[in-house]
Amino acid sequence: MAACAEIDTGLPGFRLWPQALSVTAQSALVAEVMTAIEDAPFYQPATPGGRPFSVRMSNLGPLGWVSDRAGYRYQATHPETGRAWPPIPPLLLRLWDDLTGWPAPPDACLVNLYRGRAKMGLHQDRDEADTTAPVLSVSLGDTAVFRIGPAGGGPTRTVRLTSGDVCALTGPARLARHGIDRVLEGSSQVVPGGGRLNLTLRRAR
């Protein structure tokens, strides 16, 4: 793991560590995640209204975030295979400990795969039992144009997240509105087949 130097984002509670993971660590983590995905394949979720997401998703850890006509929720099994989610890689658990200092480990890791024109609209992470616990996000692969703004509304700003960057939503930014405007296709070769992997660690319970 590379030395983590946090930078001031200008939005209280939104923390960013550029290039927190070395290229070697990125490649190793991608390989570990893609191996886990063989047991928990990517699938295309839909909103409660039935609109399909443009990203493909999976999860790691005791719980996984899912979305379908029944609503947004965490559950212990893959919605298509019915099997338990694979464990969270040790490197991600170390990142959580080192960067958040939260006393309990993450119990969910959402894995989003962005390819082509996939994006994510502005939303808030509020399906967790304790929304004071941080959300830690790891970017791997193609650069993303990340949009973020205050929880209560108001102007948003964009930040480019490149492969190996890690960011966190904490404190006043824990419920910040955020999303992905677009992914810069071909900007990285870290993910086999191209695209961007986003790994989001949370405390669901």
C-alpha cells in the first residue's frame, strides 16, 4: 500500500487520499475481486420502479446491498444465485482500519462495474442502520468524474477519481449527495476488459 496523504477537498467530511494504492496493489486487488466475482457474478439491479441500473453490481462480505422492485436493502445472499457473498479482501479491511479509525469492521462491500456509458445519479447512502459510520470508497481502473454536494441540497462539484484513489464520506459529508457523471473509457488498463471497479465499504448493521 502506498503512503496515504490526505488532501483538503473543500467539503467538510469528504476525505480523499489520491493514489493510496500502488499500481502493484491495485492489480493484486483487482485480481482478488475478480476471482471472488466468479462465486458472486455481476448482475444488473433495478430501481423499485423497475428501471435498470447502467452499472453492474455484486457484493463482498457478510451483507450485500441490493435493489429491485421490493426496494433497497441489505441481505446475506446473492439475489440470483442464492449463495452467500464472498469475504471482503484483507487489504480492504486494512484500508478501513488505517483510514477511518472506526472501531468496528465493515460488514458490506458493494462492487460496482462501470463500462461503456454506465453512470450513477446523485444519491445518498442512507440504507445503513448507523449513518454515523463512515463510507470508504476505492477506485480501480478508468478515471471517474465524481459529483458531490451537501446533504441538504445546494451546489455540487466534481472530482476526478483515478485508479488507486480512496475517498470517504464522514461526519457532515456522511449523507452527502454523490454520483458518477461519466467514466473516461480507456484511461486505465488495470481492470481486465476495461472499465472501472468501485469498491464501497460500509457498516450496514
